Amino acid sequence: MKIKNYLTIFFSIFLILFGTTSFAADTVILKASHQFPGGKGDARDEMVNIIAKEVEKAKVGMEVRVFPSSSLYKAMEQYKPLTEGQLDITSLPLDYASGFRPEYSATLMPGIVKNHEHAQRLNHSPFMSDIKAILKQEGVIVLADAWLAGGFASKTKCITNPESAKGQVTRAAGKMFEAMLVGAGASISSMASSEVYTGLQSGVLTGVNTSSESFVSFKIYEQVKCITPPGKFALWFMYEPILMSQKSFDKLNDKQKDAILKAGKVAEAYMAKAAAGLDANMEKVFKEKGVQIAYMTQADYDAWLKIAKETSYKQFAEKVKDGDKLIQKALAVK
């Protein structure tokens, strides 16, 4: 009798620790990692969760387990495991991986994307075909496209034109934006968006560029005095797709491949619809929190773009193989 009781207790503990899915030998478990807050309404977390839910609904013997808030990998450490098949899926600002492929910096280049509608057109352009071909070479496929607009914020004064950025210590998310800011007289402190709050709090940063969604999700309103939203002149647009390891994808059967690709399209449609609303929500939240709102004018935007062409565009063309051709392809999309 005692042996029976011990076996029952052991079996119960095993179920708690490992879950019932461990007994389904034919169930494929996919790990999805990202840096954004989980369960708090962040649209990028929602994209990954949509994929998980759609895969579950498909009933093809596959489960996507989501690890938000850098709980599985740190933000900047996701790309390499993805290429090697150690990580299956990630929501990743692609410029974070520009140390591996410098071409990715073209997806966070000042003035490349004009607005959310333009971003959708860019997705189906030769420019993005080239970016996705590079990803394919790296052993990565795109499950869902996503572009997020962003702006400036500062602890000291509003950043609208290049002159107002002079002397600020800023975070810009990518090398090409950093080059433009340095050209305007700012200093740079590089970090993931998940580290910006601490950077501002500790005084390492006085200013920041990031997406509208990150401004809200990471509660940046608690640390800044003024914010410049995308408005009519969105200088900052970043490509933040849902990516999957080719090695992980190749291990799936045909029904599972079809299910994960269809799930990606559902997530992409969600973000395409939600993206513009993220900007309006950011303005609303910051206004409610008492943060000053400033807007960029056409003259401000033109002044930034002039510096960008002398710095970011020039550096990209000189340092990246066929960089000038890649930028021209992006600028050709009207």
C-alpha cells in the first residue's frame, strides 16, 4: 500500500514539473523568445502569442511556448542561437543583429520609411526581398513582418531638430541612427530598449530613440520630461519581425509547416492593423502622465535628413557591400 502511495505522489510531482505534453511523444515544442514585457498588452508579445494560439487551434501536434522579458535569452543574444537552431522563434528588432550582417542596419535608416502605409508597401519591394534573402542565407525565415514607428524623448529638453540633440547622451537602437545623432553633436550609449529605463534612471542616458510601443511598455514616461512622437514626420521606423530558425522549421512535417506559416500571417495582419494606433496611444499615455509633448516640423525633419545623408547613408554605402544599391532600392518605394 505504501509503495502504491509513493508511486502516486511521484507521478503527481512529475506531472507538475514536466507537464502532460511531455507524454505526447509526437508533440513538437517550439521555444519563442523576446525582450518585451509579457501579458501587459505589448503588441510584439501579442504577435508571438497569436502565433502560439493559432498553432494550438490547428491541432497538428505542435506547441509554441513563449518566453517574454528576456527570460530565455537576453535581447542582443537571440540571433545566433536562432541561426543555429537552439532557439526556434523570436520577435527581434532586426538591426540588433547588424553585427552579424551589416545590411540589416538598412531596416533602421533615418527617413527610409515615411509612414505605416509606406511600410506595408516596402514589405513587398525588392529592398525587402534582398533583406529576406540575406536572412535565408543565415538560416532564418520571416514568419511575420512588423514595422514600428518611434520618436525622441529626453530628461532635459525636447528633441525636435538636430540642434536640440547637441550635448545629449542618447540611445538610438541602431548604428545608422547613432551616426546621424553623432553628426548632430550628441553622444551615444548603446543598449537594448529593455535597458533604457535603467539607463535614464541612472543618468547614463539623457535622451532616447525607441518605438512608440517600447516607450509605453517600458514606462519611459516615468523618467523623461519631454517626448517627440512620430506625428506627421516619423524619422524613426524599425523593422521588428517574427523570425524562425530554418533548422527548426525543417524539422516540422508538412501540416506543422503550414500551420506555423498561417499563424505568422495572422500575427502580421494584427500588427499591420494595430501599428498606427500604438503611436496615438503613446501620445495619450504620456500626456496623461504629465510629460510634455513636442512635434517635429517639416524643417526639423529636413534638417535631420540632411545630416543623415552626410553620415548614415554615406557610412552605409562605404562600409556595406552594395550598401548604396540597397538604400536606393528602399528609396525607390513610393
